[in-house]
Amino acid sequence: MNRTPFSDIPIIHSELLSRYPEIRFAMSSRIGGVSSEPYGMNLSFHVGDHQENVRRNREFFLGKLNIKVDQLANPQQVHGDTVRRVRKPGIYESCDALISNTHEVYLVVSIADCLPIFLFDPETKSIAAVHAGWRGSELRILSKVIEAMKNEFGTKAQNLIAYIGPAAGVCCYEVGQEVARLFSKKYLNQTTMNKIHLDLKLMNKDLLREFDIPESHIEVSEECTICNSIMFHSYRRDGQRSGRMMALIGLRAGEIK
Ligand SMILES: [Zn+2]
């Protein structure tokens, strides 16, 4: 094959977020990269991949976006509900959500199946990046993020623009009874095989609706990380050797025309 590892790495965008020139949002996929299979375009240092390969993958993804590694705010995700405010780049310990109104600092979510959720308040020019799997969703981390944006930035929830990105879909996301019982029946689909599938995208969309965020302000990706094995890493599908995608959001500096 002639293709170079980085000849064609797709960048995933949000149609809704891309309407706002004051912010930048982008997400990687698993296509390309220098890591061996199944890692491919893996952007996480913490999943058993070679560090040098991850560094090269990251350099390429960020280079394509013209963002530097030292502009990232990386949460050390723990499937909890802690929200931290970001004023400078760096590592943010033990948290699954970052909020900020600082320009040119990019809030990161590392993903394979869990929901990456991004918020932008065009009035106060503030942003949030959220990592929500079943644990975080059950803890209603998204609601806590909105409350934190109200407290820190004076955000009015109805103004928020929200993007729920590619994640494990209800088509594939099977859970056991012990997880299913934590959620309302509304979010559980019983399959013909008598398995239970959990709809975390709908559950988190409902959390946004509780704050009276209009439907026109919400975009939910239809993409499922488990069944689209070409495009996405999936922990559920690939297990311990699963890579991670990176999604990031940041406020651009300077005058916006
Ligand atoms: Zn699926």
C-alpha cells in the first residue's frame, strides 16, 4: 500500500458548533495513524500503545488543526461527576468535565464509546467539554456542568448550544441488569434476544431539555462507535487494546468577523 499513515485522517465536525466562528471544535477518528492495529490513529498515552506513536499521531492531528500540544487542557477521566474550571492548559486531575472562558485553551475529551458532550454559550463566550459514560450519566454530570457554567460565567441555560458526539449507540450498547436498574425504562430497549440496550444519548439529551434548551440548540450524532469499526475506536468492541479518539473545543482569540 502506498498510503502514508497520515495521508487522509478525517476530522469530525459538529454542524451546529461550526456555525459559531468564535469557537473551534474537532474530533479525530481511528483512521490512519502510525500505531499498529487495532490502535491505528490512537491519541491516548494510557491504553498500552507505544508512546512515540501516540506522540506522532497527536502531533499530526493537532498540526492539521494548527493547535499546539501545550494549548490542551486534559482531564484525567475517572467516570465521576467532578467539574473543573480551566484557566490555563495542563493536566486536570480526577475529573470528567472542564469549563472555561479562557481563549486559545482547548478542552479535551478522550473517547471510545463514552459520550463526548460539548457546550457553548454564545452570550457569555464560555465552553464546556464533558465525558459521560453510564456512570457519569447516572450521576447527571451534564446537569452539574450547566450549573457550574451558571455559577462561574452567569450562563443562562436556554442560550446553550450543545453537541452530543459519536458514542456507543442504543443499537449496540448492551448492559446488565445491575446497570439497567439505575436508569428509567424510557432509556432501556429490550431486544428480541432478551438483552437490554441503554440509550445514553437520549438520556443526556433529556438532561438538556430539563434546562429548557431548545431543540434547535441541540445536535446529537447518529454515529455509533461500536458498529462503525472503520471510523471509531470502541472499548466495547476491541477491549484492552482499544485506542482513543480525541475531541476538543476552544475559544478562538482575537476579533471575529
Ligand atoms: Zn451500534
